[in-house]
Amino acid sequence: MKKLLFLFYSAAFTVMIACNSRPKDAKELADSVNDTKDTATTANNIITVNEKEAEFATNVADAGMTEVSMANLAISKTGNKEITDFANMMLKDHGAANDELTALARSKNITLPVTMSNENQNRRNDLAEKTGSDFDKKYADMMEKDHVKVLAFMEHEAMKGTDPDLKAFANKMMPVINSHINAIRKIKNNLK
């Protein structure tokens, strides 16, 4: 009975601490949960990768959700066929990558964010206010910058990562991300 009361009070204390030190957004929450798992002693809470690799996974998940959300927005707002085609490619490629990363994270006991970070949501909200060619130019610019950033995550993981599955995922995704960069740069040149 004493053990049961101890477990109850420990759980309640953990919830109180979590509520009082609530991270700002879904990505931060996922990183916080992963940090807790990293130091946990019970078998079902042990994360099987190091902190940097868990953070790689949360960064990529946040970026992937952002690409899908921005693509849906682009499809609903643009009249430019190139932008529409690019956005459809984002839905297909990043949707598949998000699914693969989710399965990989589950196998490693990595908690991923369930929604975009506040930063990316704010960027999406700003983009949603644009119309016409202003929207197309802003979307193309965001897609180029976002993909360059994601490529850097992938390259770093491929070179410095220690988990073979995450390294393989990064290596697999680098050519896809490069093709997205090339495609959006071509579109940007046509928008001028």
C-alpha cells in the first residue's frame, strides 16, 4: 500500500511540475518528453537514441508538418500551376516522409510533436494573409529557405548521427530534399 501511495504522489508531483513549467509549443513539449525518457529508469520510458538524435527527429517532424500545412495552403490560394504542382509534390513526398519518421520514432520510443511549432504556425499565418503573386513569391521563398534548413539537418545526421536507422533515413531523404530545392528555385526564377 505504501508503494502504491508513493507512486500516486510521485505521478501527481510530476504532473504539477509539468503544468508549471509547460513548454511553449508542441515541438518543445516533445523535446521535453524525450529528455525525460532519456533519464528514465523504467523499461517503457527508455528512449533508444541520444538527445541530439531525438532532437533531429522532432526538428524534422516539425518541418515535415509545416511543409504539408503550407502545401495545403498553397493549393487553396494559388492560381499558379507550378506552385500547385510543387505543393502537390510536397504533400506526397513529405506525407510519406512524415509517415516513415513516425514509424521510426515509435520504434525508438521518440516522442514527436503532434502539431507545428508556434514559430512555424506564425509563419503560416503570415503567409495566409498574402494573395496573388505576393503569395506565390512568399511561398516559394519560404520553401527554399525551409528546404535548405532541412537539408542541413539531414546532412548533419547522415555524417554525425550514431543511430543507423536515423542515419539511413537522413541519407534517403537528402536527394529528395535536394530535388525540392532545385524545383522551387526554378519556380522562383519564373516568378520574377
